[in-house]
Amino acid sequence: MVTILITVFIGLTCIVFSYLIGKRQMVEILAGYNPEKVTDREGLGRWVGTNLILMGILAFVSAGLMAIIPEVRGTLFLVYVLGAVPLLCLRIVLGNRRFFKK
């Protein structure tokens, strides 16, 4: 049960930050953000926001699967936390490069 709650909390957090960064364009909350080095602020916000919403949706799907199939709850949690989250974070970091000056 705790793993489901943790996964739902992660999903909610990702969706809140997705809204703040993607829709409200609060890109200044991103770590290492320097407005002098960014070439497309709106594009950066959309990119990070879209990936965060994807991470949040995957968290809710994982939590739903954990609730439906309790036998594999731990495995699903580890696949999400050790697989999906790092891969999406890597995707965000590598994709961010196109929005910064060389």
C-alpha cells in the first residue's frame, strides 16, 4: 500500500510541476536555469512540461497496475522508480540542450 501512495505522490508532484513549467512558463524553477543562455524559453517550458506530464501519467498507470495486481507491486514500483524515471530524466536533460546557446 505504501508503494502505491509513494507512486501517486510522485505522479501528483510531476503533474503540478508540469503545469507550472509547461503552462505557466515558470522555467526559472529549473535547476541551472540562466536566462542569458536560453534561446527559446517557451520551447524549454513545453519540452520539460510535456516530459513531466508523461512521467506523472506513467506514475498513475503504475499505481493503478499495483492496485490491480498486488503480487507484482514491488516489481512494478522498481520498474517505475529505477527504469521510467531515470530514462525520462535523461530524455529531459539531453533534450534541453537544443534550447541553450552553444
